[in-house]
Amino acid sequence: NNNKDLIITSEPKEYCIKGKTTDTLIFWIRYKVGFVHSKVFVPYNRGQGNAIPSLVAQQAHSTILSDFLCSISLKGGPPQMSIKIAEDIVAYPPCFFYLPPGNYSFESSFPGFATRIDSVSLLPGRSYSKRILLLPE
């Protein structure tokens, strides 16, 4: 979904705060469409120029997980049952995903058991756990 694409930008005049021994890089992460955004601060010691890309990547990753994605853990049975998350994504519990916020339907199936459809609404920064048990036909 292109609306869930993330964009990283900086302000032309406010991208770095200079300090006595440390500086702080500043950038924004936002969705391509909508108003959800986060301002990210990356402090670093002067002379650590080689470490800046790694520090930025770590802070961006942490911010994306906490502010833009939801985590969901799926458990259930019988063993080897499949859970269809999207047209082309099938998982086998136990499994763990990071997904963009939104409404999702999971179709669970296993030969000899009744197919089951579960729905969940995911909010940014939240963790969810879902146990899905299939009943014999």
C-alpha cells in the first residue's frame, strides 16, 4: 500500500544541534500520506563520524517499530495449520509479524478441520497476541 510508505526528511535549517562535545542530528519519519510523523534525535560524540550511519539506522529502526508498526504474535493448533495473512503470505504458528496499522483478517486452515476467519484491528506501537484453535469438521 503506497499510503503506508515511509519517508525520511530533514528540515533545511534544523538538521543538527551543535553542542560542546556532542552534536545531535534531527530528522523526521512520516507516512507518504497522512499526518502521522515522528521527530528523531540522534546524539553522537564529535569524532564519531564513521559511527553516524549506524546510529541513524538504529534510531530510525527503533522509531519505526514503536511509532509506525504493530507487532502481532499468532499461536494455535493443530500443529502445521496454515494462517493466510494476505493473498501471497501464508504463515505457520507460532509466528510473529510487524504490520502497518489497520484492519486484518486471518484465514486459518488445516485438512480435516473447519476453516476459521479471525479479524483484528492493529494500532501503531501496540503489541497483540492471538491464539487460533481449529475444530475438527
